[in-house]
Amino acid sequence: MPLSRREFTAGVALTGVVGALASAPGALAAEEDGTACELGYGPLLPDPAGILALPAGFSYRVLTHSGVTRLEGGEPTPSNHDGTAAFAGARGVTLLVNNHELRGERSRWERPVPLAEGLVYDPAAAGGCTVVEVRRGGEVAEWVGIAGTSTNCAGGSTPWGTWLTCEETEDLAGKNGMTKDHGYVFEVDPADRRANRDPQPVKAFGRYAHEAVVVDPRAGHVYLTEDASGPNGLLYRWVPPEGFRHGRGRLRTLAGDAGRLQAPKCYDSTGRLVDDLSRATRIGTVYGVDWVDVPDRDARAVPVRRQFADGTITRGRKLEGMWWADGGAYFVSSYAREESPGAPHDGQVWFYDPKRRTVRLTVLLGVSGDPEAYDGPDNITVSPYGGLVIAEDGEGVQHLFGATESGRTYPLARNELNIGTPEEPEFSEFAGVCFSPDGRTLFACLQSPGILLAITGPWRRPARPPR
């Protein structure tokens, strides 16, 4: 049922608090009584090893390193680490599923995901996932979860303990050396290797440049982002068919046209359509959301995002990471420039509330020429200590940074591994940010050369009143 204007404006009265533009690193938060308070964990200290700058009291450990560590079968850890999730295993084990964003043919890459027997979708494709097991005593093992997929960017964990890995490509068989169609979501079970045999795409979720995915544990709806341009991509909702119940192995039973794949139609409090999320210029902006069915989800002739005429749905530039928490879905738009009809920005984080059927802008990064300023948010997670942790994939220096519930930002880590030259330094993006099940360890990846890190320290709520 469409959301009426009266229902929407009532929801705005309850939730629509307009705030200021998010600040640069080192900003101060304000308590309700107006006094300033220290935000975050303090300044980042240079790393003698030249990998990761962290606040005082924090430390990191390298779990996997492409070309250095090895899989159980003896092959080197694949490169291009990306989306990651952590799961509780048996006997105190932590299991991580780690995407490897390797696009196109295997011959293009020095360290593709090995073609493990029984776990290959397309033998021509370089990407896939590895499963990393961190034992209670600190020992680490790694093996292939899925191989023969392409451009495994982000994804998302499920309430039943599996990982949904997303292909950020639209290549059909015969294009760029592929022997099968790509642009799908695949499920990987970190705890049951047998469940991963004979990988099959979840075609019901559509074929497009997938980025990330979350599952509503109550309603069973699945939300997905598309990282695409020409035109800008879409947020999607998949509504399961009547009687379907999620669970381990259940997605394999779905027909390619099962359920309904839908795109959003957002509008403001006057009832006017919002054609692009870049129209929002202030934290706290709230839009109502209706959903429109996708005509052809497998998109063999026309990409899904081009099946909608401009002015009929709501788009967003580089829709990236997602995380389910607080009864809804957080999702990212990395930036907007001249390709978007609204105001330029260097990153937005939105929150979709399925109960109210609204989206609310929670973080907004202004355009800045400062190489130390945060820009290009990508993967995100919700911190057990409050607020968000965001992986930066922008220009200049790359950070992990936090954002409070009010949208204020603070530094958590800085990539110090220069993959360029002394004269022209270059620093890879962060990716795969997530906490361990017990909340004590923050995992994150440096995409290039491909390093998975475990960060520990004196975690607490990031806004602390001064002494």
C-alpha cells in the first residue's frame, strides 16, 4: 500500500530533526546542556611499521596478507580484499567471510581466488570469497568459500548466519572473457563447507551492479544497493513470495522470478517526487518512500536502472555499503558531482525505517579540497558502542572514521601503507569493516595489496564529557 502524504508528514513530525553539516576530523560534539565534549579516541599516532595509525592504547594484528599468508591448500591469499562479516563459530572460533574484488578474467590478476573443486561458478572469473578462521588461541586458517565469481565488492550477513556476496558487474556470458552471466548475489556459509558446493546465483534478487545487501529479520524483506552510473543506481527491495521462510539453504530453492524486486520512489513533505538523493542538503532530512516493481530483473536487454524513466523513481550516486541495525537499514551514497541533479557532496549515510517507510539523512560530508578531510564513505558497520564506523574510499589519505548518532565524525584509523611512490604517494581504500560477535575486535581491510586487520583497544562510547 502506498504511503499517504498524511502518514508521511506525521512521521516527519516524530523523526525529522534537521541538523548541521557533518564536521571534519577532530570536531567537537555538544552535550544537551551546551557544553563541549571530547569526541572519539584522540589523535592518530604514526605506525612504526608503516601500516596503520591508531589512537593511543589501540593495536592491530595482520590476519591475512595477499602474497604473504597462505590458504589451507598452500595457495597464496588472494588480493583485493573487500566486504567482510564476522560470525561466531564453535569453541570460541571467529569465522570471517572476506570478499575479493577481482574483476574479469583470471589472467588479469597475479593472485585470483583459487578454483577449489566443487566451489566454482565460472572458471573464467577471478573473484570470490575466502573464509578466515581465527581460533581462540590466535591461530588463523583460511580457505575458499566460493570461486569463479566476478567483482565481489560488498555484501551482507544474514540473520541465519551466512554471507551474501555481491557481484558489482553486469557482464553477460561472452563479455570480458566470462563463460556465464554475472551481476548476481551468491550465498556463502562460513560454518558448513558442504553447503557451498555447486554455487548458484540468487537470481530473484536481480542482475545488476550489486554492492551490498541486508535482510529485515522480522519481515524477511531484502534490501540491496547498486553502485552504477549512467544513470545513477538504485536502492532495491526484494519482497519474498507468500509463505517463503528464510533460513540456511532456502535461497537456493527460489525461482528466478520469485517474489517482487522493487525500486524506491521518494517524496518530500509536500508530496513532490525526489528524483535523486543528492537533493538533500541537511542532516535530518526525511523523505517518504513508496516502492515500484522492477519490470525485468534479469536485465538481459536493458539494465534495471534504465528500465525506469527519469522522474518516476529515486536514484543515488554510488550507493555502497549497508548495515541492518536499529530496526532498519543504513546505506551509503559515496559522493555526488555533476552527474547528479542535486547538490555536490562527498558522502551521505541514510537510514531506511521500514515501519515508518521513510529515509532519513544521518551523515553528510561536504565537498572539501583538504586531503585529510573525510570523503567517499564505502563499507559501514554499526558500532556496539554507539554510532557508525565508516570505511573511506576517497581522495588523498584514507581513514576509518566514526560518526555519532548526530552525524559528527571522528578518526579511528589511517592507512599508512604507501602503494605509490615517495614523490606521488597513494593509499588504498579501507573496506570490510565489521566488529567481532563479542564486540571486542574491529576487523577492516586494506584493499590493496589485500590485508585483513584485527583492531583492539579501549572501546567505549565515542562522545566523552571533559574531566
